[in-house]
Amino acid sequence: MAKSASKTKQLTGLDWLRNRMETLGYNSLEVVAQEIGINRGNLYRYFSLETRPSVALLPDMCRALKSSPAEILKALEILGADDRL
């Protein structure tokens, strides 16, 4: 009997952010951006993988998104799925 692939692909980018927003009850990018202390456009550019945020934003992103630094860096495709900090 063949084993089924039980490992699901890790979400990244906007897919990860939308999933996280839904989990936390955020209803817009604007609200998340305000929680982080940045504008909505920059938040969108970070999670659409157009540009990378400053490392100085990481603590605020972790707080607002209730996620570890590694989880956010993986979502932003800065770290690979199997990389560790």
C-alpha cells in the first residue's frame, strides 16, 4: 500500500498572510499594517515578495501576527521551509 503525502505545502507570501489574518480575525491589510506601524502598501509589497522588510520590523511583525521570527521569515521566503534560526 502506497503512502499518501501527508505533508502539505507550507504557505508563503500573501497566501500565508491572508491565512494568518483570518486566524487572528484581522479584516484588512490596513488593520495589520497599523498594528505593525507601517503603511498598507509596504505590507503588501513584503508579502507579495516584491521587496524585503527591514530586520528592525521583525519584532513588530511577530507581535502583530503572533508568529515566531522563523515563521515570518519563511513566509517571506527569506528562510527556506527546512531552515532554522
